[in-house]
Amino acid sequence: MENFNSSSLPDILEAQLPMAYPSKKNKLPNSGVVLAADVGGTKTDFALFEIQKGKLVSLKSQRFPTSDHESFVKALRTFHNDKSIVINCACLGVAGPVDGDKVRGVNFAWEIDAKKLEGDLNIKRILLINDLEANAYGLSALEEKDFQVLTKGDDDPGNAAIISPGTGLGEAGLYWDGSNFHPYATEGGHCNFSPTDELGMKLWKYLKTKFDHVSWERVVSGQGIMNIYEFLRQYRKEKEPQWLKEQLKIDRSAKVISAAALENKDSVCVETLQLFLNYLAIESAQLALKANATGGIYIGGGIAPKILKLIDKKQFYKNFINAGRMEHLLKTIPVKIVLNDKTALMGAAYYAAMGIEK
């Protein structure tokens, strides 16, 4: 279990990236208590905030492995079961497509029904949004120190987009109206993986033997790192070293492959991460073109910040701008890695606060 130690979030009027909310409000209410949740396939973050003088002040927070609880209700009650605290509004950012007041996780088994939860948990109002939409709203809480710049681009206003490789691959857009960003969810990570060279085509064929549908999520995610590794181990015909075999018996996950690559202990692991980063750059560029994201591409998720020293900025840039007639446009687009792993939680907190009904 891990705590979120930020004492308060900035006033939304001070945000470097101003957001528009469905409520049409442009500032936080004077008072209230809100619950924020960032629900993903690997971890679930909870935080309880009180609104004090126009700012969200953290009361408590906690992180749980999602698989530790069989339902969202049980996870929430582990975090908070104090009936003396009246929660005015909750916002749950969930990794899955939201259908009205319901959502089913893509990489985990929970099903969440907001209206049913309001009664079960005695919360006045519960709002559901996609986790990448919550990530987008959370960008408004960040400062320059929360970003690692990969490509500088131009400082032009315009639409933006966020791509987040983690357990799966999330993508969202931010429409710019001239004054504020309007985040919107997509399921772009489930679009068809489109290789452009011989190695990529062989990877696609390998994945097609395992999956009915070979999406970008199959290569640009934690599970994608494992898929690339298993393909390369077979394709390169290099025997898996015993020390790595033993580690993967204990934890067959991208963390083991990434650690071996960071320590330069195995050539296949190193190539796996290089290929992962190449595909991240390519799919980031495709998202940028589809969203006309002249305002920037933000790379969220838990993977990129942990492998910063493996990122060759020149190679990333080369892969990012490789789009023929659209190269000139991609050269103008800044690309930044989001270093703050509580971005989605903060976005959900703002969304909940702006959703308090009088």
C-alpha cells in the first residue's frame, strides 16, 4: 500500500493547461468533500479531498493492487468506511469504455455501476470517466518539473493528446477551443498494429498466432513488452540465461525485462525495450496526426518514467517524424513524458469537485 502525500492541489484558475468541465463552472466550489479514484488493471489509487478556500486539500490516500480485491466496493471500503464523513461527489477514472453510468474494466474483472454505488456507499453523486480522460484533466495540476521533454517542437496553441502505456495502452484527446482544453476519451490503443518494416511484420505474424486481433496495445504496453520479448527470444534464437529464467519464474512481467535492459544484462531484453520505444514513438505520431495535436503529445502511464535512461531522444524523434508528407507538421509538435504518477488521480479529484451540485 502506497500513500499520496501531496497536501493540496493548485487552484484550477492557476493551471498551465486550462480545462473545460461539463458543469460549465470555471472555479472550485467553496466547500465540500470529494473522493477520487484511478482504477487500472495493475493498481487502484484512492484519495479523499476537502475543498478549503478554493483548493483541494488531501485528507488521506492509498494505493492497492487491483487484483487484491474482487470488486470496487470492497477495495473502496478497505480505503474508507467512515460514515461520519459525507462525500459530496466522487469521480472514478476507470481503464475501460464508459457507457453512461456503467463501465467494465478491459484488463481487470471489475464492473462498476455508478447509480448502484451511490446507494451502496452513501455518496451523493458518483461520476464515471475513462482513466485517460482523468489523466488529461490531471495535466492541469502539473508543473514544469513534472515533465521530461523528448522533443521541443513549437509553442503553438492547439489540440493535444495523451498516450499512456501501462498494463494496457490508453489514449485520449484534448480539443482546444481557444481558451480551454476539452478532454475526451478514445479507445485508440485497440486499433490495428501497423508494422512498417520486415521485423515488424514478423512480429505481427507471431502475435497473430496468439491473438485474434493484433492491436497497438499488444506491443505498446506492459503486456506488449512481454510479447516483444517472447517474439525476439524465439526469432533471435538466443537461449534465455538461467538467471533470467529464474526471475521470470517468480515474476513473468515487463518489470523483469525492463530491469535487465536497464542494467544491460541481456541483449534480447535491451532490443525488446528499444523496439517498444520505437513503436511508442510511431503510435504517438499517429495519434498526433489523428488529433492534429499541435498543442503537444503527453506520454503518461507507468512505464516511460521508469526507463528514461534507455530513451535515445534522437532515435525517438526520427521515428516520431517519419510520416512522409506530414513530417513538417510532426516537427512542430512537442512531446513530453509525464513524470507524476498521480496525474489521473488529481484529474479525477478536479472533475469530482467541479461536479458538486448545490
